[in-house]
Amino acid sequence: MSERTPAGATPARRGGGEVERAGGGGAAPARRSLFPAPGQGFGVTFGQMFKKVTTEQYPETPKVTKPRYHGRHVLNRHPDGLEKCVGCELCAWACPADAIYVEGGDNTEDERYSPGERYGRVYQINYLRCIFCGLCIEACPTRSLTMSNDFELADDNRADLIYTKEQLMAPLLPGMEAPPHAMRLGEDEKAYYVREPEAGSAAEPVTVERA
Ligand code: SF4
Ligand code: SF4
């Protein structure tokens, strides 16, 4: 058996041009089979031939993910259709990949998009950068931002992988009205945040329909 190489020392050369790695011991593991190496390799191949094959029929049969799978994001709405996003940019600051861009705008009584003072006027997520860690949804104070189970995000150009607010907004469900409009659930904006989620409201998991 060869001697170990001290940490930081130049690795020693062994016979046949093989380099002994520091700390690796250098010795080849003892052979446990009587068969030569090629025979062992073909044995693995033959063994696989008689195992049950697992074939995913994707995309004909879409893959069903786990319920908590981190897929593409959704910007949710209140039950009257107003946007939950208040343009605070906390999600953008929390993102380790710098994948979110937000510009806030001021709501007015004539043009209201969210119950707060401000709303997300511009909202973009760059899916070339996103690592689907979920830190942005943890940072969101209004539960505006959540993640769906949609994983079909491949494309062949950069522009189509920067999703805009229009692409990320949750669809309007029955009973919702597209903003801008006045607050329908009371004039106190806090009422929007303490409401219990209603069955079928945007607080329920959103299924993203693809075009
Ligand atoms: S999931 Fe992670 S990487 Fe993707 S936008 Fe959110 S914080 Fe950034
Ligand atoms: S999604 Fe949430 S954290 Fe991001 S800007 Fe909107 S309200 Fe703020």
C-alpha cells in the first residue's frame, strides 16, 4: 500500500502515470468477484433488461406534482377582484437571485387596484434567474405572491422567460371584477387582510391554465 500524501503537498506519481490523490489512500479497492471487470459490467446491463421499465408518457400524460411543489408564481386577488399586491418590493429584496422587479404605483379613489395606498404597477419575474426557493413568498406581507404547481417554463428565448404582471395575475373567478374599482369588502383596508379565506376564492390554490 502506498503512503498518504500530506495536505498541501504535491500529489505523488505512481506507476503507469496514475496520480495518487492526497487523503485518498491511493490503493485500488480489493476485487470481490471472480469474474473479470468486463463481465461484471455486462452483468449490470443484463440485470437491467429484466427489470420493470418506468416510462413517463409526457407530455401526452402530464406529470402530477406533489401538492407543495414550487412551480411558477401567481399574484393573487381579493374576493372582489382587487389585487393583493401593494407594491412594497419586499419579495424583490428577499430574492437571492435578483429575479424579481417591482415598481409601485399610487392608488387613487378613481383608480384603485388594491386596498392599500399603493399597488404593483410593474411586476416581473425572470425565470432564467429564479431558483424556485420560495423566499419571495415567505417575504410577502399580504400573501399576494404564492407558487403554483406549473413547471412547464422552458422556452427558447430570453424575452419569453421574463413573465409580466399580466401573465402572473390570478384569473378572475366568478364574483370578481377586474380592477380598477372601489373597495367592495368595506372601506377599511384591514378588513381585506383579516377576512377568512372563502371556498373558491383566490386564497385557495390557483390552477394555472396554459394557453
Ligand atoms: S422563488 Fe426564490 S429565486 Fe425565485 S423569485 Fe422567489 S426568491 Fe427569487
Ligand atoms: S408580491 Fe407581496 S412582497 Fe412583492 S411587492 Fe407585492 S405585496 Fe410586496
